[in-house]
Amino acid sequence: MTTESQHARSQGLLTSCFRSGDAMRSRSVSGIVRTGVVDVPMPPARLVADWERDIASQLQLEPGDVEPLPLARARARWPDHQRCVQAASDWARTLGLSEVLSESDIALMACRGARYHHDGAQYGGAAFCNLFVSEDKGLDVHFPGTGDRIPLVRGTVLLFDTGQPHAVIRRGSSGFDAGDFATGYDVTQVFLTWELPIENAHVARALLIAFDTDPSAASRLDEEQVLWRGAPASVCPASGRWIHDDVVTPRCAPA
């Protein structure tokens, strides 16, 4: 878990501009990553086989890809699905989130690693809660801006700000390398994810979100985005470093 000083530094550098109703609103980007490990059973072998077939034939995941799996079909073959949901909900309540998970959208996702990215351009009005249900395959979730690096094991659960850059990388590596996720390696991870409204008082409190931090910037925008040091920026997919969009030849090297 990050320190308060790390959180403050992250707040000072990043601003998320997101749609709130019919208007754009600004907020801080939290440098806090809440994490734990909950007790969830291994998914049935036939369900895992279904996922593997879908990943190979339908999703055709390339290194770094993150794509949805059919949740409704999985529920029918996953007797412990509700137990997984309950475990994540119970963990969230320890953070003061009350019934937020049960009231939020849930999806089933698969990834073959993940390049460094943020989700603030699509989900600026949300935080993510992820529950990983695959076995330990030697991978970590890495948040370069906060220093958090969380081993992915069955039952790993995370709550984080969608505007905070993150990736799924090989344990022990210094950045995302597509070669670590080449065909022939069993490196896919499956996880449940909840989209939690950032304006919910419980979610905002758990991540120490400050609202209306730059109303002038928000008023000039039509689309959600994350600003770094007050200007539009992108994340280097290999290292997670921020790069201002007006830089012609950005340097993008491993962290």
C-alpha cells in the first residue's frame, strides 16, 4: 500500500477530467492501491478449458491484450462464482465500501500480460476492483507511478484509480516485454472486474479523491482524459512513463 506522501505527489501531477451527468468535472488521481488476497476456490477444470478455447480461438490474445470473456456462460458452469463475488464484496466492506460492489457493473476479463496503460480516457468516472481467479503464473500487476507491485495469485484483489498507469508484467522484470508472453507460455490471467462510481462517497473516501481540482481545464474538454502536469499526455506502453502528447520524438524506455 502506498504512503500518504506518494499519494500527495500523484495528486499533484495528475488530473482526471471525466463526465458527470451532462458536464465535465475534474478530480485528483489517487496514488493509493488497495490490495489483498481472499480465499476463493479454483475454477472447475472444464470451465478453465472453456476459457482457454475462447482465448485461443475467439479472443486470439496477443501479448499485452486485455479482452472480455462471456460472463453469462461462465456463470452456468461455475458453481463457486457467487462465492468469488461474495469474497470480493466482503473484502470491499473492510475498506468501508458497504454494498458498492453489489450495485456496480461486473465483467469477466482475460489478459495475456498487459502493456502499461491507464483507463481514464474511457472510465474516468470510475475506480476498478479486480479479483484474479487464475493460478500464480509468475506475473505481477505493476503501478509505476506509486511503486506498488502486486504478485498475481488466485484470490488477489485490487482497488485502484482508473487514471493510474498500470501493467501486468513478468515477475522480476523492469517493464513490459512482449517476449515474456509469447505463444507457448501459459501466461494468461482471468479476472472479475467491477466498475465502481468514483463519485460514490465510499469509493472517493477509500481512495482519497479530491473533486473539482481543475474546473477550468474540465470546462474546455469534450472527452474524458488524464492530464499530466496540466497537459494531455500518454503512457509509454513499455515503461509506464508519462509522455506529453505534443512531444514529437518521445523517449520511451524500460523503467
